[in-house]
Amino acid sequence: MKLNDIADNAGSRKKRMRVGRGIGSGKGKTAGWGGKGQTARSGVRIKGFEGGQMPLHRRLPKRGFRNTSFAVELNETNLGKLQAAIDAGLIDTKVAIDITAMIKGGLMRRAKGGVKLLGGGELKSKVDLAVHGASKSAVAAVEKAGGTVKILAPKKEIDEEPRGKNKRMALDAAKGGNKPKGGKPKAEAAEAEAPKPEEKKPE
């Protein structure tokens, strides 16, 4: 080894950034200090702003349907967590395990729209589960351990008071029965449709 071979470890000393050395360097032109005003004006669109006119992303038509506002929110739990709660004595395997038993066992805080069982971890106990959803691997693991999985139907929210069209129909029914589209009550409509007896002409 010679003196000229001695050097620091790779990466221990970094070269300083030389600013203002051309736009290709990444720190050229304004040298990291930005521009004056709204990037020095003249036709700048910050995040798609087009001076107040309807921006392009709102002018284009939208397609498709999103189920975000109607989606059922489910709790998710893995087989490993379920087995840990069973081993700790928090869940009784002699009865069917549902969302209520899982909440009491500390697997989740509240019911939401139900619970979905996932296949993470290992299940050793024979259990009968009643859940709102389950992955194929979770169902296979439960059945392998000698248990069963019952898939429950999702909860349907029933409005306490009718809304929209149902509200109008309920009000019409309270006022005196449903009216046909023509505007006449059913009794009057039936009388109008009934054939009239033929009158005898005088001889």
C-alpha cells in the first residue's frame, strides 16, 4: 500500500451541489430558489387552473360507476388472530362464533357491516363460524380443521321514515288510497270503465 492509495470509504464524503450550472443538472436556472410571482406569470396553470374557465378535466365526460358511497364496510380478521383469542380463552368454540363473539373476544371494536375472514395464520381448533365473507383459503383451512363456515347475507338498512317516491306513495295512501295515473280514484275509474246498459229507443 502506498500513500496515494489511502482513501475514505465510498460514500463517506459527498461532493457539494454546484447550483446554477445549466438546467440539465437539476439545480440550474433559478438554482433551487423558484421563480418570482406565480412562476413569473405568462400562461402558467397551477394544478390545472385555467384562469376561471372550466378546466379540461371537468370538461371531459365521465364514464362508469363507482360503488364507493354504497359499499359495505366489513371488519377483517385472520385465522391466526382467531386462534390466539381461542387459546387465550376469550372465545368459546363450543358455540357458533359470530360478530358478537369476536367483538367480546377483542378481535374488533365494533360491528360495522359485518366481518370477513382471511386466511392469514394457522387454525388448529374446530370451530363453527358465521361471517359475512371469507376468502377461499380461510374456508379451506377451517374445513380442514373440521369446522364449518356459514356466509351471512349483508345487512340491509331500513329507513325509519320513507323517502322520495316511497314517501309520496305513503302520503297518498294516508289521504285516501292510491290514485291511478289518470288522476281519478280507483272506484271512479272502475265506474267509468264499466259498460253502460243500452237504452231502448221508443217505437
